[in-house]
Amino acid sequence: MSRRLDKYEKLPVYQKAQELFDLAEVIADALKEDEMKEHLAAQMFSNAALIQAKIAGAEGGGLYTLRMQNAVLIKLATQDMFNAVSFASMVEINEEDYVDLMRDKIDEFRLVFNEWVRGFDKTYDIPDNWAIRFDTSTPEQEKLEELMFDEDRFFDEFDDDEGEENTEEE
């Protein structure tokens, strides 16, 4: 019996989420036998699955607020996945350093995710009495995105400071 491909599975954001899930599987398999392995693997898998489930949930419900709530949970799950990989690297229970690979894959996902969220229909909503309104297209948000943390620039400036200290010591 062939499975019907649901509409949300064709979305670029869902396909990128599948790539995150596949990467989590590879990383979990590569972890050394350690008491933390099962915990970290479960954390990565559950967050990767949560991301996909929340994309499906956001696509299944049309209300803007509900879609944005799913988007926030997706963001948190993505951050938790990265934290698990970073922790595995920090305590040296992985054979290879997957931090940069996960960071790159999450960044690819983030770009597609941002486009997906901007496509939510803000006019299709009802008040939820929680006083939280999400708006991703305000001038303030656009300015914040321009000021986003530039890791390369930050570390370049940090390295320059170190170089100055080293020359002073000589």
C-alpha cells in the first residue's frame, strides 16, 4: 500500500527538517558508547521529530497565533538539538566534531524556516486572551535581523585582541 505524500512534506521547510533528522541519526550512531549516548541520542531524535510534527501542525491549522506557537517550539527544538551536539563534542563522546556540520545544517534550515514563517497569514487569527502577538515583518524586526550576531566578525575581532596581547608579551 503506497503512502500518500502529505502536502506539508513537499514544503522546503519540512524537507530541511528531514535533513536535520537524518543528520541527528548519523550523529547519534557516531557517538561512542557512553552513559550519556542514549540520553543525547534520544534528545536529538525527539527534537528532530518534534520539528517535523510542529511543521505539520502549523500547516494543519490556519490560525496565525497557533502557527506562530508551533514556529516558536520549532525554534526551541532546533536549539536543543544543537546544544546536544555541542555537549557531546564538549565531553568528547563523539568520534568526530559534528558541531560545525550541525551549525551549518541549522543555518540552512533557519533561512527556509524564516521564509516559511513570513508566509503565514496574519489576517486569519482570533484573539487568544494571552496578550502575545507575533509579527515578523515589522521595521523593528527587520532592523534586528540586520544586526544579527556575525560570528566570523566577532571571532576575527577576538583573535586580533589576542594577537595584540601576544606581541606585547614579546
